Amino acid sequence: MIMNTLTKNILATFVTLLFIASSAMGQNVSFDKANFPGKEEQFKVAIKNLKAADKIYSSEFPDFKAAIEIYLPVDSFNPNNADLNYKLGKCYFKIKDYTNAITFFEKAKSLDEKVNIELNFYLAKCYHINYKFDESLELLIKFRQILDPITITQYEKLIQKEIDECETGKILVKTPIRVYTKNLGEAVNSKYPEYSPVVSADRSVIFFTSMNPTTTGGGIDATRNQYFEDIYFTEKDSLGNWGKVQNPGKPLNSDNHDAVVGISNDGQQLYIYKGEDGGDIYSSKLDGKLWLKPISLGKSINSIYHESSASFSYDFLTIYFVSNRPDGYGEHDIYLSKKDSKGNWGSAENLGGDINTPYEETAIFAHPDGKTFYFSSKGHNTMGGYDIFKTTYENGKWSEAQNLGYPVNTSGDDVFFSLSADGKYGYYASKGADSYGSLDLYEISFLGEEKQLVTNNEDNLLAFRTEGTKEDVSESKVDIQEVNLTILKGIITDEYSKEPLFAKIELFDLSTNQIISTFENNKASGKYLVSLPAGKNYGITVNSENCLFYSDNVDLKENQGFKEVIKDIQLKRITVGSKVVLNNIFFDSGKSTLKPESQSELDNLIKIMTDFPSLKIEISGHTDNVGSASFNKTLSESRAKEVVNHLISKGISADRLTFKGYGFDEPRATNDTPEGRQQNRRTEFKVLSR
């Protein structure tokens, strides 16, 4: 009896020593009861937890975080099981914790490299994401070599794609572009994910998507094990700081998923993804201070397939959107649709194989310059996951997609990039080293060519990497977006009461006298914003009920750069004595013949005379002081008469119209400067009776 007990003790000690030795030498230790003598109860608990975690791991919608929480105590009990280490690595990989994934994958590899055929592939992807491109390439080649002829057909495209991305990453990381990246801070970001930022053209407001406890309804999506998405926004204060994040609530948000995917240049309209009917795109308009119920963009855009992103051209006449309908080049492609003269969207057109690839395209953004387009893609020369690309529409075709470079793009997913109107600032979501817990919103400043490094000027900032490390990369240059665009913005008010007025803004191409687009200002604040790409002579007309229309002329040459013009507009009530300048009436120098570009302004005059049939007006001509007084008075009278004659020819009764030439007797500005003389050369109309 004593000998049997002694023998058992010696055997137990031997097994324990053998287990310790095998652990030290990195040998795979299976979950066999014999490997854990004297730990029967702990073994039972470990096996029970292992089975529970395995059930989660292999379920249809795995909660990998929950699986990790159960796996880790099991790993503490037996840290030398290759299969358990592989599964922990896979769980961390799925939740994008690649540092921990590498730790467990490497441990699994050291214990049993053949524990799972995909071990080297997943470890290679982790190395790739962590910028260890050479280590990743080595494992990818090794992975390819161990596959049999049948299995390799399943993986060959994936392996080659990873290899291509690593090679691209090596090139881009060696030539980083000069940018400064900053986290938008705790006023905007939280421990929950914030992503998909869209910014108004003047950078005054950002809308974004988040999944957090304040979501409308507070529900959790069981398929994601996360809160439902809601739309949030933040506005800049007078000091340029982002204010408190707000949830606009219903009807913009609902109890289900609501994600913002686009914004109009003036911030008055949002484009929203809803997971209904397979996934469709909706729009919502800001009515004063309240967002209206989102409405579907219609059958030309939304289909039985999945539409996930949208962006409008500056004039609202073209919509770009993403869909996985079956006629595409790959999984999700980018399409466009154009609005017809009746305001209906035409048939969807695929942007073609220069933009779309056999892989995924998404997260589109049409810049207000009218020709530059940004999107995210898993194709082209991506350095990993989604990269952000840009293309320019010139001479009737899209240019080759250009990778924005590192560190704007990383080895992970880079999506939902939005660029400011001036091309200097970009907004995107990332999980950087300074994140508050999950995806955060960041602002990128594009620095352009290298300058003397200073820190107190926004155009001369030190360059930091997106990961938050302060590594100077100022020796490189970036091909920043050269923006030729004018932003015209301001507030429309009543001249007498100074209160905001709700108005309609029409934008004309004066070379064709065609309406480019029609906009509305915000009826609560009176604010408006219009984007004017360079290369056109624009006429602008502002109309409000019971007011005289206001007109302006903005002639923009090519390649004139970016400009933001603040122009507050005071509309005059239709009362006796009120008068306005007809800024889009044009004559040849020294002549009284109306130029064709005057047609849209003449049509505005005809409309107001038709809408108010008892209105009587005076058309007056004015000149600068170049030339004699008699010549200028005759010229100004001839021009005023020409306008009146045109109105009469269009059916306006002559007894409602008078004309007079004032020459240079009533200047609006000094005649000592070219700018002043230009203001003085004008045609006006005045209300005589109503």
C-alpha cells in the first residue's frame, strides 16, 4: 500500500515535471486530463469554459469580445495549447486588436505551425497592418508554398492581393506626404466609435455617425453586439472650436440604423443610409432649425440591391452613389444619375472600369469645385484595406485614380474622407494612438511644399503621423488639391426690419442664360452658401415674397484659386421709392445695345412686372465720369430706353414704364479708382407706384 502510494506520487511528480519542461520548450500541450495532475477541478472548469467559448467562436454571429473574455482564463490555465492561442489570435484579429493578435498567433506558431492552415496567412495580415511588410511577405510566400494544388486555387488571389498591398505600402511609407493630423478632442470623440464625418463647405458644421448609449431608442443590434447607429453633429463656435455634440433626434434618427453619408455644400441637406429594403439612401432637409423626415431618393437611385453612399455635385444636378447591383465591375461600384429638366433623376450610369474595380468601392465625396471626386477602394494600388483615392473629370473623362498617400492612407481601412472647400483640410475616422477608445474623428491639414517649420501659423505646421507619434516627415511634399473655387455666403435679411428672410437663390450661366441650379437659404437664420467653380460667368438672383429681387454678377476665370466671399444681402420691400441695381444688364463699351448675357436679368424684370400687374417702374442708366457730361447722359438714356423697349416687346405695357439717363450725376462710389468707376456704370430700376 505504501509502495503504491509512493509510486503514484513519483509518477505525478514526473508528469508535472514533464509538463513544465514541455511548456518551457514550447511544446503543444493538449487539453488532456493526464497533462494536469492534481488540478482536476481547475481542469473541469477550463474544459467547461473552453466549450462555451468555442460555441460562441463558431456561431453564425460570433461575439468575439465575449469569446475572448472566456478564453483568457482558459489560456491562463494552459498557455501552451496551439489551437487555443490560434483562436485567441483570430478573435483579436476580428476585433481589430492586431497587437494582441500577433502575440497569440506567434505563440500558436511556436507551439505547432500546422495547427491551422490559415495561421501564416492571418499572421501575415497582422504584420502587414503593423507595417512589418517584409515579415508579411516572407510568411505569404511560405503560406503559398505549403498549399496543395487544389487548396491554392482558393487562396491564390488573396495571397497575391496581400503581396501587392505590402509592396505598395513599402513604397508609400518611404515617401510620406506632409500633413498635420489632430484628434478633434473629447468634445467630439468618446470611448464609443465616431466615424463617417461629412463637413459643410465652410467647415462650420460636421455631421457624423456614432454607436453609443444615447442612440435614439437606446437599442442594441444583436448581429453586431453594438448600439444602433445614429447621426450626430457639432458646430464651430466664434473662436473656431467644435461645440457640444448634439443628437438631432427624430425624425432624422430612428430606432434602427441611421448613418450619414453626405451633406450639401451649405449644410442644409443630409444624405442618409438606412438599412431598410436591402439598404437605401434617403435625404433630409433642414427646415429652419428642424430636420424633416428623411425621404427616399427614388427608384432611379434605390433598387432591390444595396445602396450605401451618396454625394451630390455642387449644382445638385448630378448624384454619385454606391450600389452592388449586378451590372457592376465588382462588389460595390460607383454610379451617377443626372437630373432632367423636370427635376427627375435619370437612369443610373456606371462610372466605368477606370474608377470601379473587381473589389469594393465606397464612401464617395464630390468636391464643390465641380470636377474632383474622392472615394475609398479596396482595389487600385491600395496599401491595405480601403484606401482613399481621388480622380478628376476633365475633357469628358475621369483621370486615373490617384492614391492620396501615406499617412492619409494606412495599412488598415481608410474610409469616409471629406475635404474642405479650400482643399487644405480633410476629415476622416481612425483608431489612432491618441483615440479615446475606438474610432475617433480626425482633421488633416495638408501642408503643401516644405517651408520653414513654425508652429503658430496654420499654413506652416509641423508634420506629424496619423498614429499620433510626433515623427517629423517634413522633408516630403504632397500634391495637394489645387482648388479653383469661390464660396459665396452670408445672411439674407429684410432691409427695414433686419430680420432673416426666406429666399430662393437662382444661379445662372450667363454665357448660355441657363439656370444652373436653384437653392434656398435657411429660413430661421437667413444664412446661405453657394459654391461657384472657376471658369464661368455667373449670374445670381435672390427672390423673396413681396420683395424686389437682388442680382449679382460673379465672373470667375480659370485657375484663379480659392476664395471665400462673405456677402450679406438686404432685400427691399416692393414700396414706392425702392430701387435696385440690375447687376446682370450688360452693354458693349460706349454702346447701348444689350449683350446676350443680359437675358436672364431681363427675364427677372419681366417676371416681377407680370407678378405685380399694377407695378410701375423707372429704368435709369448711369455712367462713370470718363468722357463728357453730354455724351454720358445721352449714352445712359439710350441704355435705359433699350431696356424699356425690350420689356415692351415682351408684352409689358408702355404706360407702366419710364426711362431716364443720369450720366454721372448720381455716383455710388468714387470715380478715382477702376473699382469705383465699375460700380458707377450701372442700370437701375425704381418703383414709382404699386
